Amino acid sequence: MRRGEPIPRIRVGYACIPLGSAALRGPRTTVLRRATAARLRELIAGNIGGLAETLCYNARQGFTLFRISTQFIPFGSHPVNQVPWWEEFAGELHAVGDLARRQGQRLSFHVSNYAVLNSLRQPVVDAALAEIEYQSRALDAMGLDASHRVVAHVGVRRPTPAEARGRFCCAVARLSEGARRRLAIENDEFYWSADAVVALARDLGLPAVFDILHHRVCGGDWRARPTEEILTEVFATWGATGGPPKVHFSSQDPDKRAGAHGEYVNAAELDEFLARASALGRPFDVMFEAKAKDLAVLRAAPALARYGVRVGAGVPAAPV
């Protein structure tokens, strides 16, 4: 950015499990054979309480973006869970949503790697749709607006990209209106590059999430295109009412396969990315996908501070 230009608002956060507090843990689940209604109710109550505690921790640390684990409601998309949890725990869920709003935290889900919307196997597609519906219902039960998203990958590209694209469109058309309103799609490191995802997002009226590490591995037709040009295309899919655009940031683990997330993020890579993204002058959100979770965000505090983002020590107290 040029000296003197205003810095757009940037929100940062991490996924699923806080590692910076020994008092906190991720959601608890169970195995299928023990998923009785009584056990599920016990776990759901505990997980809702745990999410509230995590949100308070996030607020103290200055994290304003958080991805809820898909295990938040155990077997939330599986037929074994016949508990009407969105009704039985309506008060508790709405209280968590109120807490997130008061603290200015944007919540999201990301469907599991096994949720393939354009699979050649119909049971897999059905399960993926059920997972998106469950996650959307959870956000609805919290009373959160559609800027709180459910993120999914497109899936496979066989037998041909055109056929795979068509199957994805057919699957999305089966979603309820509420679930479709929350859906955002992300580029991956294997099959669906950012250019292909943005084109699909435009056709379906969905927002696209840009993952920088996935792009470095699977660049497609935009492999050599400047980052700020790519982000201009991605950000445009969010329109004026879809909430701030979301990007996923991580650095390569040098000891693992291409596309594997490192423990922390490379500070120089982060600084360069934020400089290019900030130059567009639009608020945006950055989800850290490092293995160290919240600890990776805290270690990046010096780089983030240059863009007006304060995390860790010195963050003003947030409302509770």
C-alpha cells in the first residue's frame, strides 16, 4: 500500500481447536454404537458450552474469525442422531450466537474431506448435502446471518471436468434455500484451481474462498497471474451483501507433500500477501490454516500489526 492510504479492516482467526489455553478443548464426540439419544444430548450440551468458552478466549486474544468443528453436533448429519437439537437446545445455541455478535466474531463451518458434492456415487453426494444442511441449521439456530458461512470444495473432476461441474451444479440445486444462501466454495490443491472455482461461483451466484497454499500447488490458468488480480476476481464474487471476502492462509510444510499445511506461517509470505490484498482497499477476513491453530496467529502478531490487526497482549477487553 502507498504511504498514507487507509488500511482496510482485516479480521483474523483459526480453525476448530484452541491450543493456547490448557483449559479449552475441541468438541467431544462418540462412536456410532454408543450414539444413544442420552449420550448425544450430553455431548451437545457440553460442546455448546465449550464453544462459548472458546469464543470468550478468542475475544481476549483479538481473534474475530473462528471455524467451528464439524463435530460440534456429534453425528449432526447422520441418521443415528434423531435428537431435534436445534429445538431442544434453542436457547443455548441462540445465546452462543448472541455472544459471537457482541464480540464481533464471524463464525463458519467447513465440510469434511469426505463430503464430495460431485461424487460419482450418489450416497456420497447425499451425505455431503446432509452435512451442509446440518451446518447451516446450526448457524441458523444461533441466529446468525448469512455472512457466517459453510465452506466446501467442489470435489472431483472425473470423468471429465465438464461432467464433474454439471454434477456439482445439480447437487447445489438440491440444497435448501437457507443452506445455499450460506454456501461458499474454495479452490483446492488437486483438481479445482482458483480460476475454475471463480467461474463456477459466478455461474451459481456463490462466493469464492481463495486458499493461497492450494493456489501455489494447483494454479490452473491463473498460475502466473499477480495475486492482487486474482483477489480482485475472487472478492467480486462476494458482492455487496455476502459479508467480507474470506481467504485461507497457510505456508507449506517443508517435510510433507505439496499442499500440506505447516505448523506456523512464513512471516514474509504473510506480509507480502496482506500488502497485496490490502491494496485493493476492501475489508477481508483471513483464516489461518496452520497446524498450530491460534498459536500461529499469535506468532504472526508483528506482521499483522503492520496492517492494523492486534492479537495477543494489549487487545482491549471485548463484551461478554
